[in-house]
Amino acid sequence: MYRKTYAVIDSEKLKRNTKEIIKKYSKYNYYIAVVKNNAYHHGIKIVNDLIEAGINYLAVSSLEEALDIRKINNEIPILVLEPISLEFIDDCQMNAITLMIENLEELKKLNEKKLTYPQKVHLKIDSGMNRLGFKERTEIKEAVKIIETNEKIVLEGLFTHFATSGRNDSYYDQQLATFKELTKDMHLKDIPIIHIDRSLTFVSHKKPSFVTGVRLGIVLFGFNGSIKPTKNIKGKLSNLKRQFVLKRNHISESILENHLKLETAFSLYSTVMSIRTVKKGEIVGYNGFYKAKKEERVATLPIGYADGVTKEFQNVAINGKKYKIINDAMDMLSVLVDESVKIDDKVEIFGETISIKEVTTKLNINSYHLFNLISNRVPRIHKDKEKEIEIKY
Ligand SMILES: Cc1ncc(COP(=O)(O)O)c(C=O)c1O
């Protein structure tokens, strides 16, 4: 690494998270890690940590992402969550990629292909998200018939996707009912993997008996979605109000608090590259956005909006103390510092002193967006018990 701006990805924490989830929710046969978008920008190297800790299936968005994973893991089954054009069926077959099938036309086209190897498919049911999936019971019935008559197409999985958490709304219940209705003609027991939940719906609802798998995304990266009830009067009142709303709208009971002990594994650092003293009235950076109110000490850091970090982050931490960001640019940030700060000091953008929660609150975004902001220009240092490896994506 030449430019000292980097993310540290702690693989031990990711392994602990995975083991904790599997230990506390042990009734599934398939733990499917959703590792799209470069494993939520943690870097795909982490898939081998997740697998070591118990993950036995992966899911990604595209064939590109699936094939990137194949470069580092040849065995783990991979499901692509979006349709793949059948002109690439050979790439799927050669790399043992599981296809999702979301409409009859695509299945008919697949049925006509001369497949070299058995092709695993998961049927997607549109229970109300209205993005992808079968919406008609008759079409699902026909799809099953086609699969049954083609020995090269293997119905390994059945799934759907929830639009809401169902904690305070009835849409989860409606989607679940729709899923059951649409799949009434299927022999669910004969399908090895039935997966309906994502992280937040998984921790918020009891596992339906027919479900055998779960798709785990953000929970693996340290977010358990738990809400602790406050014991003061305000908390009690808000709980009473919630119970009333649930009853009035016939919303089934859900779980707000869980005791999953998870850690975030993604920290971001830079370095003090230069320090100067500016006089009262001098500006710092572009456009005179910051004007010194008195004689001040300004540190310049080699990190900017091209890396995903802007002045809206508000603070950085140096030696455990927070300092204010006063201006930003594509590649640099300016920070007000005191006499204790020296050139080459390590700067934390988030990590030990500044939590991810603190940053997402300031930016008014969620953790998915924060991870996504940190661009692939930032090398990821993949750290485990024995070594640290720098990875450029
Ligand atoms: C189909 C599907 N399943 C599961 C997930 C994982 O979601 P989460 O990170 O909330 O667990 C995603 C993520 O976008 C998804 O698109």
C-alpha cells in the first residue's frame, strides 16, 4: 500500500458472528450468506471465513459476482438471486452455479436447452414484493411439471423475499399467507431448501415449520436488529401503543429484542499526511467553505469523497480523541487538530472510537449504505489471528 488509507476487515469477528447466529438459531439446515456487492463491500475473501464458521450456501446478485467467488472457492454452492440470461448457461454449468427461475417463459427456454450437467434451480415466488417471481398458482404448478419431466433440471430450492419487517405492519403476514397459498400444490417436503427470510425478518419471526434455510446478509456483518424495551414510563406507554396497533390491525406477534452478540468487523483508517498553521481569516480548501476563526492547526488526510468520506462524517479520531473535519475534496480531508497530533499519526474514520452507528446517524443512512460508500479504491486489509493481507478490489 502506497497511500495510507485502508479498511481493516476483522475475519475473527465475522467468524464469531456466524457461529453465534448458527448457535442461537440452530434449526435450519441451510445458512445462506448473501455476499453480493463484494460481500457488502467487506471484500469477497471473507466468504471463506463465513464458510469456515458454518455457512453452507452463498447468494449473490449476478453471474459476475458468482464467478468471482469461484476464483477463491470451488465447492460452496452459489445461488444467483437475479435471472441470468440463458446465453450464459454454459458458464453456469461449468461453475456449478444455481439458477433462480422467476417465470414460466425462462423455465421453458431452459427446458429446451441441451444441458450437460444437472442444473440446480430455485423457484422464486412473488408473495408481494412485486419485483421478481411467480405470481400465479397455475404457473407454479406447470413449472413443477416441467421440472419433473426433465431429469437435468433439479428443483433444489423455493424462496420468496419480504418487503417489510412485519414488526409493526401486517404486510409480512400477508406475504407469508400468499406464499403458502401460491405453493399449496407443491410437495414442500420434497424440496431441500425453502428460504424466505432475510436478516431482519429472520430475527423478528418464528421459523415456519416448512422453512429449512435462511438468507443472512447484514446480520453477519454485525447488526442484530434488536430493540431493547425501555423500562421507563415512556417505554411502557410506547409498548402499550404498539400492542394496541398490533391488535387493531391483526398483526401477528413479532420479536423485537434478541440476544445475539454480534460485532462489526469493518473499520476505516487514514493517516496524517501534512500539518500547517493557518492565521485568523485564512481559508482552508476549496471555495472558502472554512475560514479560520483564530490561529489554528490543520491536518490534511489522504482520504476524500472518491473513497466515500466527506465532511458530513463530521469527526475523525486520532489517538482516541475526536477532531472536527472542516473541509473535503475528492482525495483529501482537512481536520482541525491540536498540538498532540503529528505527521504519520493513524486516523480513524470509524472503528474503535467512532462507531458505525454514530456515523450512520450523522449521515442519516443505514449501515448497508455506509459500507457501500467506502469505495473499492480503498484497499481492504483482511486480518485474522495470524496475518494481515492487503487486498485491492
Ligand atoms: C433476495 C435477498 N435476500 C436476502 C438479502 C439479504 O438482506 P439482509 O442484508 O437484510 O439480510 C437480500 C439483500 O438485499 C436480497 O436481495
